[in-house]
Amino acid sequence: MALSVYLLMFIALFCGLEVGIKGAMKEVMNEALSDWQKSHGFTYEQAAESLGLGRTMFWKYLKRPSLPRVIGLACQGVSIGQCVRNITVWHKRHRHTYVSGAAALGVSRATYASYLRSPDKVPRTVMLACGALDEGLEPLGQDGAVTRWSEVAEVRG
């Protein structure tokens, strides 16, 4: 009996549902990402395309309680219209090591190293995140992060 309850809870969490104390399930929604989408007037398809994601992946991020750092930064990059063209140049300009560059973007060291080995294959999401970091922005949905276009305009001044 107890195993089936744990299995049900695991399936619910995997599907983006939050299980309450009495077992009632409610859908989890990432409010920061949803607000970002609405503030730009994007449909799911437009939001996904602007970030360089597929529609299904964008939907999955909407259902997560928190965003990966690189996705939060990419949202900021879209908001300010900033995207770097070459990650190798960005890496050198900021004098990053593999470890510091990976930490700045919120990706693993191995993933970051693969981006530097094949700069022509770096996802748009990562290039947008680099653009946001160039402007000194924090990821969407984190404390102190700029989340509205009007706030971005004030930061860029």
C-alpha cells in the first residue's frame, strides 16, 4: 500500500503536479515564465521560438516550479534583444575558465567545453543567456531579477 502511494506521488511530481497533505493534486505553474510570456504577448509557439526551444520544452519549463539558470537568463536576453554571436569571443572577453563560464550560465563544465569546441552548434538559448550576462542581468524569477520590459529599459538607461 505505502509503495503505491509513493509511486503515485512520484508520477504526479514528474508530470508537474504538486501533491498536498491530503493527497489532493494541483498543477504547478512557473509564474515568472508565465508572466514573461504574457508581458511580451507571446503564444506558446512564439515564446518557444524566441528562446530557441521547441513548444513542448517550453511547456515543460512552464510546469516546473523553478527555471534552470540558462533559461532564466535567455528570457532576459529576449527582453533586451541581446544575443552574442560567438561564445568563444564571449568566453575570452570575460576571461572565463571552463568552470567560471559554466557556472555563469548554469550548465555543466562538460557542456560548456562542448560549446567552446563547436561554437557553431551552440543553442540560441545559450547565446541569449550570454547577452543577458553581458548586460549584468540576473535570471528571470530570481530575487532582484529584472522581469518587466519597463524595468529593463530603466537598467539600460
